[in-house]
Amino acid sequence: MTAGTDIAVIGGTGLSQMHDLEVLDRRVVATPYGEPSAPVLLGRIGAGRAVFLPRHGAGHTIPPHAINYRANIWALRKLGVERIIAVNAVGGIGPDRGPRTVVVPDQIIDYTWGRDHTFYDGGSGEVAHVDFSEPYSASVRRLILDAGRAAGLTPIDGGTYAATQGPRLETPAEIRRLANDGCNLVGMTGMPEAALAREAGLAYACLAVVVNFAAGQSAEDIHGELAEHLDAGMASVRRLLEHLVPMAQGAADD
């Protein structure tokens, strides 16, 4: 791998496998923080190189609060990755964030607790305070938006992701609180992943797919058509990535 030319995809719920990835290598990466969620797959999507890591493990067995986020980010950096597309299945808050909507958020609020959320925990003897004014990379966000449009999708540019603890879903009262805080997406894996990527110096952005209305946002049963929305949403993600990976390769080669 050549640093800067490969892009990593961290797959979330519904994207534990990348069927469009032509796997050329499989790496078990040792890190100071333990094992990543799964072996990292290196390969190609179309004409572009790509790296894939399933956040919840290859069999989707790791709950959000138990993911080794530090090991995942460290492993990708160790392999020379400089840009990350983080795919997240989320709940929608508000009438314009319905199921199957694709969103590229630009802000995040962290409501999680008890997770290993920094590389600067005192063990290394270093202390650092990274700037998190723009939690997502502007250039990677543009890449996702451009690829989405090229794939015939209409991704929403901007939004605030609420990262909650999980693994349970939220109550309607909690969702009202998140809405009052300005959030229009809710998920369980957005943090500390985004902050760790910033600490590691990696360009990171979120590709969020709404798979259900959040609690209290619709009269429908949250789980009613979730599987169908998840499958359809991840089909859109795969189509987007088919355009994005070669585009990312071209941008790196320019």
C-alpha cells in the first residue's frame, strides 16, 4: 500500500461484508490497544484500491459500546490509510430524515460514556488537545457527496449526529432532548471513532444511512420495516462506493 492513495471503509450495521471488494490481501494487525474488530481486507473496487474493516466484526457480533475503536483506527493508520469513510446506520430525527435517506453530517454531539475515547490517556506520557471544530474532513465529505450524486443518489449535505451509548434504542423523551440540542441523526458508533481519527491525523467523514425514524418520530413501529430499509440503504451505499473509490484514487493521483 502507498500512503495517501488508499481509502478505508469502516462498515457498520448492514455492511459487515463488502461483496464488491476484490480481496487481494487480509491483514491481522497488532496494535498497542489490542485486536481490531476483524482482520483488515485490502483490495480493489473497480479501478481503485480500498481497505475494509467491519466495525462490529465480520459476523456482526460486537455491540457498539464494546467496539475497540482505538485498535481499529490504529490498525488503519498502521497500514498507511489516510482517509476513512465511516458508514453508519442511523435513526432519523425530523420529517426530512426518513428511512433510506443518505446524509453526510458535518457536526456531532457525544452522549456516550465509559468508552476508551482517546490515545492520550496518560499512558504514553503525552497530552494533546485536538481541534474538533469541524469533526469531519471537508475534503472527504465532498468526495462522498460527489460520489453520491454520480451514483444517482441525493445525499443531504450537513446534519448533526447524536452518538448515544446503546445497545438499546432511545426513548421518545431522549429523542426530544436530542432534537432540542439540534441533532437530526442518532446512532451508537459515531464516537469516539471520529475523535480518534482526528487524533491519529486521518481524514475522516461519516456516510450515514437512515434506517428508521427515531423513537416518537413516527407512528410506525421502529422495527416494522427496518430490515427492508437497511437492505435498501446499504444497496445505495454500495453503489455510492463503486463511484467513490475510483474517484478517490484519481484525486490522490492528481
